[in-house]
Amino acid sequence: MRMRVVITGMGCISPLGQSVSETWDGVMNGRSGAGPITHFDASSHKTRFAAEVRGFDAVGRFGVREARKMDRFVQFAVAAAEEAMAEARLKVEEGNRNRIGIIVGTGIGGIGTMISNYDVMKERGADRVSPFLIPMMISDSAAGMLAIRTGARGPNMSIATACATGTNALGEAAAQIRRGSADVMIVGSAEASIVPLAMAGLNAMTALSTRNEAPERASRPFDRERDGFLMAEGAAMVVMESLESAERRGAQVLCEFSGYGTSDDAFHVSAPVEDGAGAALSMTLALQDAGLRPSDIGYINAHGTSTRLNDKSETLSVKSVFGEEAYRVPISSTKSVTGHLLGASGSLEAVICTKVLQSGILPPTINYEFPDPECDLDYVPNTARQASPLHAMSNSFGFGGHNATLILSRPSR
């Protein structure tokens, strides 16, 4: 009998708020996190808006000495992990520290630290580069910093699969628990890439919306007038553990981690395969892992980036897997509200799916104004909806053709 894995704590830092409750309130009410960029002067950029995390006080949270040793993406990850651990009432102690592991993924890592230190080197010389540069910029720094701060000595790693990162992180953490490498995993992903170079590079690819006159209306997944995604930042972390561990600790079970699938398009470095075959494989594998049929799924949180190619191919992939059920199952893209957190999007959307299962409220896809005949499913347009799904699916697809799907379920006895 396969070991059951559950989620017992959640935390997040997002453009909608610096906690799960604040973020969920924004998602339910369709409150866009978009606004003019304040991190730098974006006046010369094609896209001058993003979904920033506003008012995050790293010095107030960590103190001056600790804050200056962490890139912004690491700060987000640590803050979100602390919230998740508090909800799970998880304490790392000498008796359990070897059985608690950490996975924190990121799509890009400490790009802000890298760019600022490159500027220092150009302006002031190589000797003026920070000794913290390398440990702050490398992608595994969040996982390492969390281990140092908590004392957890179990499996520890970073995962980087572009925008599929967060979902892959949760799936691989569940695998660690199921094979007996850990009892508990602190897992999620973080991103802080709203910097001039990243924005310029995404604009060069025509990946970003340029709806500068109305940022809050820019992210419009599955809408005929979509023109690119809304760049965002933040982190989401969860505490995952075996059901036996949760019961032993007396922890509250928020949801069950039922299924996980992952694949690759093997097609193009940035464009999805048009028929959605790779994404369909990922969804099929997740259903098989969970022992469920398409008709069992009561909600899908779409990758739904608001780009021309992704939304069309994802719609086709859902139709391929679900058949006629595709027209029944409600689908929403919460990126319409949160923006696209790149590597952090999958873990945030897992948190959102958990709240869906708990609350019976389906988040809306906002800015859905002009139906696209190529995207003709039920995208929960503009207004949240009451429902009672037993199982929720979440999709994440990334550059390089990476696909990842997870299935979360309402807790059962």
C-alpha cells in the first residue's frame, strides 16, 4: 500500500499580500496585483509594469546582518517557510532533524544580486564585489539557508525547471517521503526577477504584455485579446509529510497530495508543442499516479499565462486528456490576478488549490472579456464560483518544454 502524503502548513509572499490569508482574499475577489514598476526606472522599457511584492521589510524580519546575506528570492522563501512551519506547528529538534528535508526551487535564482555586483565591479573594480555574491546568487541558496536557519538535515536540494519548478518541487518532495528518505519536507519555490535585464529579455521574446495604460487588465488568460504575461515575484512554501507523521504530531491535515506527473515536450526551447501532447502526458501521468479518472477532477488551476501559444495549447491538452469532460470541469488561471511568478508560480498555485478544496470557492479568471474560439472551455470568467471539488489539478509548463502536474484532494479518513 502506497504511503499517503499530506500538506499540513502553507505560507506565501505574493503581489497580493504577505501571507496565505491576504493572498487568498485577493485571489477570491479578483484583485489584480499589477502596477507600475517601482524596483527600477522602467521608462525606457516596452513593459513598464509588473506584479511586485510591495512593502516587504527584510531588515525588519531578519535584521540587517542576516538580510544582507540573502538575495530577495531567498528572503521570500524563508519568510514563506516560516509561515508554513508555524501553521503546521513544526519544530525542528535534535530528535527529528535528520528526517526533515527541504526543497526550494527557483527558475532564475539571485539575478538581482548578480546584476548589482556586476555594476559594482564595472564602476568600482573587481576587489569591491561582495564576498556574499556567489552564495547569494546560486539557485540552491534558499534551500541551504533554510537548513541553516532551521537545523533540518534531511534531503536538501534546489530544482530548476523554469515555470514548472514549483510543481516539480512538490512532486519530488512527495517522492522523497514515499521512498522513506524523510518524514517531513519543507518545500516550495521562490522568484525575484523583476530587474531591468530580465524584463528586457522577456520583452525581446515578445513574452510580456505591453498594456502599459492598464496594468491591472494586462493578464487575460484565454481571452482573445491577450498579448503576453504579467511578470511577478514572490514565494510559496508548504510543509508536506506522511500521514503517519502528521497523525503522530497531531497536525491538522489541509489536503492530501494524491498525484504527480511530469514530462517534456521535446520540441522547442520556449514555445509549447502546438497540440499540447507533452502537457497531456503530464496530466495523464498525474491521474494514473493518483488512481483517478478525468471525471473525478472537480477543478483545474491552469498554467494559463495569457500568451497566445500557451493558452491555446493548454486548452488542447485538456481536451485531449478529458474528452467531453473538458467542457464540464471548471478551469481558472489565477495568474490573471497574481501575475506569473515564473518558478514560484506552481507552489503558489498549489496553495491556491488547497484553499479551493478547503473553502469550496473556485477563483475567477479575471479580464475575460472577448471569448477566443480556440479557447472554448469553462474558465470561471471574472467572478468566483461556489463548488465542492474533491480533487483539484494544477498545471505548470516551462521553457525547455518542461511540464508538471499535481493533484490535490480533500482530506479523507
